[in-house]
Amino acid sequence: MKKTMKRTAAVALAGVLVSGMFTGCSTMVDGTKTVATVNGENIPMGLLSLAVRHQQSQTEQLYSMYFGEAYASSIWDTEADAGSEVTYGQEMRDSILEQLELMYISRAKAKEAGIEITEEEQTKIADAAAAFMEDNSADTIKELAVTEDNVKEYLELEVYSKKMHDKIVDDAAIEVADEDAQQSSFSFVYVSIPEEAEETIEETEAEDEAEAEDEAEATDEAEAEDEAEATDEAKAEDEAETTDEAEAEDEAEATDE
């Protein structure tokens, strides 16, 4: 029985872009600026901006369900850790940049492994990118500093990452026959111990028992000594009281005379 996790590229694209899901940025950014270089490939700010706003949108939708929209939209300026100058927004941006770098590496490895995007998938990517540019206003596109090529690149990276993941899962899949999967019996193996080993074990057990007995005897002796000391102290106290009483009586008789 072989389990796989195959999905089509169309499914991988689902939910990546939703029309009008982005809101305007508070500051203008240069989308052509290089934010990182991976194996000679430059990652533009526009691509990072797109990935960050995509993740921001998903996170705010989730938080809004539990804490309300006001809280969801205000978390990005909150310090990630008490006393830290790094905000959640900065922390998320750095994390997403690392993810993009890994996606570039994954695409390169996928191509080395012979994995390619089909013409049909390329068409769907192009259509999704065009729809995104059309569904968002010119002001939003400008504030995001994103181009249609950035959107295509982002979607392509997503598809390559998904294909590479599926290949790794397929390569690691283990085939198990149905009859083996339903096995419910067990076999026990008995191992004989040489006589010399048995004698050694018995001697060790005997030594352990002897040590345990010695410890028990030592404990009993210590307790007996403690009890004897307590008895002697009690007797000494009784004798002292008797002596004091006798002396008191003698003094009283002497006074009477």
C-alpha cells in the first residue's frame, strides 16, 4: 500500500492571490532594489513586498477571527519580545526573506532533478498574475512596488517548491503490502546464556543480597544504639530526680531538728 501526497499545480496556486486582499503600505519602497542574492539570482524588493503582504493578509484574517480586526492590524508595530527593539512586523519580514531564499534554492535543486513547470502551469501562472494586477488599484500596486513579473516569479517559486516537496515525499515513501500492514502477531526469540555467564550472574546477585543484608544489619545496630542511648539518658534523669528529692528530705529533717 503506497501513500502519496500528489497535487496539481493548479491546487498549489489556489489561495495564493485573492483580488483586493492587500491594503496600502505606509511608506513607499523601491521595488527594483535587491534585498538578497542567491546563487547569482537577485531577489527584488517588489517580490519581498508581495510575499510579506500576502503573509500579512493571511495572518490578520486569522487573528481577526479570534481577537478582532483592530488588534489584528496593530500587532505589527508591537515588540516581538519584551525590551526588544524588533517588532513583529520586522521579525516577519526577515523570516519571509529567509523563506524566499530557500524557495530560490529549492527551484534550482528542482531543475537539477529534472523538475520543470509545464506549459499549462505557465499559462495559469500568467493568467493569475494578470488577474492580480487588474483586480488591485494602481495606487495599491504602486505602494506595493510590485510588477506583474514579480507576481509571476512568486507563483513560479510556489509551484517549484510544491513540486520539490512532492518529489521528496515520493522518494521517501515506503511500500507496505496490505497483509503486512494488517499483521497483529509477534514472535519471541529466546537467547541461551552460557553456564559461565549464569554463574557470574548468580555470584553478582549473591553479592548484592549480602550487601543488602549488611546494610540492614548496620541499620538495625544503629537503631539499637540510639534506643540504648535514649534509655540511658532517661535513667540518668530519673536518678538525678531521686537524688534531688532525697537531698530535699534531708534538708527538711535537719530544719525540724
